[in-house]
Amino acid sequence: MKSPVVVVVGTRPDAIKLLPIYMALKQQQLPTLLCATHQHAHMLDQVLQLFNTPPDTSLNVMVAGQSLSYITAAVLQRIQTFYEDTKPSLVVVQGDTTTSLAASMAAFYQGIPVAHIEAGLRTYDKQSPFPEEMNRVAIGQLAQYHFAPTPLNVAALLHEGVPYTKVHCVGNTVVDALQHVQTLLHTQQVQIAPALQELLDDAAAHKKKIVLVTTHRRESFGAGLLAIMQAVKILALQYTDHLFIVPMHLNPVVRDAIATTQLMTTPGIVCVEPLAYHELVSVLERAAWVMTDSGGIQEEALCLGKHVVVMREKTERVELLWEGRGVLSGTTEKSILAAVHRIMQRCNDDDNKCYVYGDGQASRRIASILKLGMMSAAAP
């Protein structure tokens, strides 16, 4: 086998944004291997199964109560051996996860070029989001290919001194993944859990407006997370024609906050176990609007024409705000409630899909650019 391209995934966001590229590289007939670190084993496996892409190797780094330091060290040590065995011509990572940072560092140590997907997103605050902002800045220093989703991301990279020949504005592969999963859902190749389907059908029968609520950011742990939960509780009691669906993140800190604020027993709120990706897409399609601190959901919601309350102090996805589809609320109860009221006033406006984050062809563009670059590098 010729020196392969290695695509590294460790978390659900990694898989969502990299599996379309993995498949596109295969279509380009490039030798490609999928390496799963399993930083988040269960959530990652759901997406691997959904896309029918079993990994070529798994590093199995996940342990109970794992710290960021542990993940970084474990991935560095285990992926080094994998690189030595497979001798990659290129390593592909995405975004800002700890897996992506460690895989990039290990590649740098061995002189292997790195392609950074979703490059150039910035808040310019190392603590927000933590540790993601620092991760993606560091990866940007190590990468040879920078695939930026939007012109703003390109500008950030050029401002930091990245040569323009190494920066490519291609759109975000999350749109590719979203469209793929929508096709699977609409053609009934995959189905959501019966209990979730019953919940959505019951909401429709009673003309309830669905609101998807997700939260998990480390920088919100403590007072911010409790304020988010309390705000959701107030909203559910105030707007009885809405149904707030709250997938409970696996982090015990999030679950403790849900228990402390008694969300599970509040009328109008349904707390559910983490949704598989196709189930999340199904809820997003039916949602009237969204409350989240997730990065990916900001993009997916905008693609589906939804309005979003971004429950963070800062966001690297400001295009959502510029399009008038999002409000940055902060993490106090008062500010979240004020942001929700603003969003609810906008929800009757134009809800057409928005393609500022891409047209679903980013993976094809990236694979073509990488193939051309590798052919040029191999030429005498």
C-alpha cells in the first residue's frame, strides 16, 4: 500500500465533520485510513455506524474520569506508534478537539504534513471556549493545509501570517454531513427511536412548538450552567405552548445541574438521554428555535433556517449573528431570558435555509485539493 492519508477522529464532532472527507478521499481513489482515538467512545461509535465507516484502527484512549492532560498524553503516545507503522503521507484533523491537537503534534514530531479542516475560527480569548480556542490556534501553527469554512476564517488565518497559498475557503463539511443524514432520514434508511418519534408526534398533535436545548461547555460550569437550567425552567413554565427537549450530556456536572434545578420534573420540559446524530437532526428539523452552547449546532441550525440563542459569552461563529438568526445571550438568567424574547420575535420572519456555512460540497473540494497537492509533491 502506498503511504496513506490518515483521517483522525476522536469525538462525535470529529466524525461528523471528517467522515464526509474520508468518503470523498476514497472516491478519489487515494489510499486512506481512518484512525479512531475513541476519546468519546459511545458518541463516536454512533456516528461511525450511521455513516457505515468502521475505523481501520482504534486507539481506545477513553477511561472513566479522564482529564485533558490524560487524553493529550494517551493520544500522543498511541498515535505515534500508529504513524510509525503506517507511515502516512498526510494526517487530516478537524476543528479544536483534544484528539485533533494531539494527533497534529504527533504528526509534526514525525515530519508528517497536517491538513486542518474547519481552520481559522477564532474568539481571540484562550479561555472561551476552553480548551478549544487554544487547541485550534495551536493546530493552525502546525498545519500545512488550512481549509477555512468562510471568508472571515480566511481573513483570520491571513492576519496570523499563514501564506495565502496554503489557505482554501471551501465551506464547512458539517453541511455535507447534515445533508447526507437528512437523505438517510427522508428515505427511511435510518429511523429515530420509537420513544422519540412518539414524543415528536405528540407535540405536533397538541400543536406544541419544539425548542431544542443543549449545553455542555466547561467555561459555563458552576453558576453559568445553573443559570442556563433555571432560565429554561422559567421559560417552560411561562410558555406552555412550547415543549423544551433537553438531551442530557454525559458529563456528570451537567447532569447534576439538571437535578439541582429539577428540570426533569418541570412541566413542559422533557430531559432525554443523548441523542444519536440522526435523531438530533430530526429534532432540529422540527424545532421552532434552538438554545445551545454547541458550536456545531449553531451551524446546523442556521443551515436549516432556525433561530438560535447562543448561550455563551463569545462565539467563533459570528456569521450566525450577522445573518440575524442568532443572539449571543451570555450565561446569566436575565440575559438568557432577554435573548429568548428577542429570538421569539424574529421566529415569524423569514425562516429559509441559509448557506453561509457551505453548500454541501466542501468535502469534494477538500479531497480534490489534497489529491492535487499530493500529486504535485510526488512529482519529480
